Amino acid sequence: MKALTGLLLLVFGHGVSSVLHSLHYFYTASSGLTTFPEFVAVGMVDGVQMLHYDSVSKRAVAKQDWMERYAREDRDYLEGQTGGLQGQQQTFKANIGIAKQRFNQTGGAHMFQWMYGCEWDDDDDSTDGYEQFGYDGEDFLSLDLEHLTWVAPVRQAFATKRKWDEDKAILQYKKNYHTKECVDWLKKYLAYGKSTLQRTDRPRVSLLQRSPSSPVVCHATGFYPDRVVVFWRRDGQELHEQVDPGEVLPNHNGTFQVSVDLNLKAVPQEDWGRYECVVQLKGIEDISTPLDPALIRTNGGKSGHTIPIIIGLLVLLLAAAAAVVGVLLYKKRNASDKRHKPDGSDTSSENTEGQNPAPEAQPLTKV
Ligand SMILES: *[C@@H]1O[C@H](CO)[C@@H](O)[C@H](O)[C@H]1NC(C)=O
Ligand SMILES: *[C@@H]1O[C@H](CO)[C@@H](O)[C@H](O)[C@H]1NC(C)=O
């Protein structure tokens, strides 16, 4: 679970000074899972889900007020998305079949994913795009935008790579999509979502301690955006030891939370006054909370901070279920040589010769 939250952080978290905006799409097709729809597609702007489709409802749904407003004004938008995603659903179902064949699998639970999107830095106007496919949590095929080729890290994807590399028209389309079309959509969404996506919600900061020997937790919650910096200071100096920084987690209501533990084992209580927790969020003054025993909330055996963390994790599971494997892929992309990461080829094209679901999908998803 910890790994999972760390991965999500990579999607949601950017560094406090960053002004990087993003549009991500995650498609997940699964087979052999009874608790998960066969196909789920999710669109996210700056880490906020704005579009949802699944094979149960078979409808594309706008997920935020501003997105609903956009959909009302662009009357064909949701119809177009619905049509496109219904098509994708069929394609992805077939993709799983192809992938299973290529991996010599007959049964069991499997997932086939597609994630793509773009980022735009509103400071220097630079952009970046990416596109990749995954099977059962592993990279399967990705687009090398710079060299305009597909990269297959597993031999089961070689056939798809070969086929797709030959389709120069689609590669050219991809290039245009990732450098221009996607970014144009991102800017459009940002304009509609300005009042929420570019808002600042002030954190509430609490000090919590499970038991007298436990670390003191500086817990900040209810903030937006997620680009927060929380740290402990002693005598005005930032501490790097004694401190266990947590990951930024999403709350259920679109805000975020984070905890940073301070280990006080070797610190006599008369020295506590030298410590303070500092929370920094762009657009507000730093919030400083002194380590005053009177301010610490304790709760006997049940610590106060366990509950928000559990809620955070639940939210994580629910809201991000569809994105989870995509996030894994995203992490891998970041972890290795960022823009040159080899990735798989899409099995999707394989299932119906001549049909290239990936390229088709993008026009249909109207990003
Ligand atoms: C799948 O089975 C075929 C034929 O039995 C074999 O040639 C191939 O190497 C197998 N592939 C994998 C991934 O095991
Ligand atoms: C969002 O949820 C967090 C955690 O439950 C809470 O602290 C915060 O006040 C909420 N914010 C809004 C705007 O509802």
C-alpha cells in the first residue's frame, strides 16, 4: 500500500514551485476479475478526475462542476466521448485476448492498459507528451515521441511494434496529438476549471501522537493544490534526521493531506519548545505550529492520525482503482530515463488487422 501511495504521489505531486499542468487518460481493460468492470476509462486534469467511462454504464460522464459546464456548452462532447469509448471497450477486450495468447495464458485475471497524455508548463510554455501500454502491470509498448517509433520492452510486443512503426501517418498524427492537440485540450479544460483547479485551499494543521513514546505527527489536511512542503524545524533550522516524511494523499473531497513524523525518542521534553512544524503552500503564508504538548492530540491506543490515513487509503483505492496500473507505468516511466523509456507495442492493433485502436481512440476521446 505504501508503494501504491508513493506511485500516486508521482502523479499528483509536482514540487511546490512547479506550475506544471497535466492531462492524463488511463484506460484499463480486465478479464477474470468479478469486482472490477471489464473496461474503465478515466480522464484527469492536474490530477483531478474530470471524465469517467465504464463498461457497466457504457456512458462517458463529466466528473466536476466545471466539466459539466463544459459538456453543456460543447453539446457533442459527451456523446462523442461515449461513442469513442464504447469502441475502445471492444478493442481493449480483444487486446486482452491477444496479449493472453502472446503470453501463452489461458485463464486467470489479466489487465491491459493504455495511458497517454501531455503536460504543459505555464511558466516557460514547454510541453511534453507520452503514450504507453501495459499488460499485467508490466510495460508492453510505448511511444518514443522524439524518434517517432514504438518501443517494445518485451518480445510479446514485437509484432505490434513492427506493424505500428510502418504506419507513418499514424505516427505523424501521434506527434501532432501529443505536442499540440492534447495541450490545446488541456488549456481549454484549465480555463473551465480555473476556479477550482487554480484555487488555493488552506491546510488545517494538527499535531498528533499515538502514545507517549510514538513520534509526533504533523498532519496537514484539506489543502489544494497538492504541491505542499511540510517539514520540522529546530531552532529555525530544517531537520532532515529524526523526521519521516509521508506521502501526499488525496482526500475524498478533492483536497489533499500529508503527515510528517518527528521522532522525539532522544529529546527531553524541556527541549520540545525548540521544535516547530512548518507547512508551506504556494499562495499562502507559511503555517508554523510549535511543538507544544498542549497542542498535541492524543487518543490512547487509537491515534488520531490513523483515521485520516485510512480514509486517504480508501479514497485512494476507490478513486484510483482504474488508474493504478497506469500509475505503475507512469512511475516506471519516471524512474527510468524519462523520455526514452522503451515500452510495449499495443496488442490492440493486433486483434483486428488494419484497425489501429490507439490512434482511433484519441480522435474519439477528443482530448
Ligand atoms: C508459447 O508457446 C509456444 C508454443 O508452445 C512457444 O513456442 C512459445 O515460446 C511460448 N511463449 C511463451 C511466452 O511462453
Ligand atoms: C476536505 O476533507 C478534509 C479531510 O476530511 C477536511 O479537513 C477538509 O475540511 C475538507 N474540505 C472541504 C472544502 O470540504
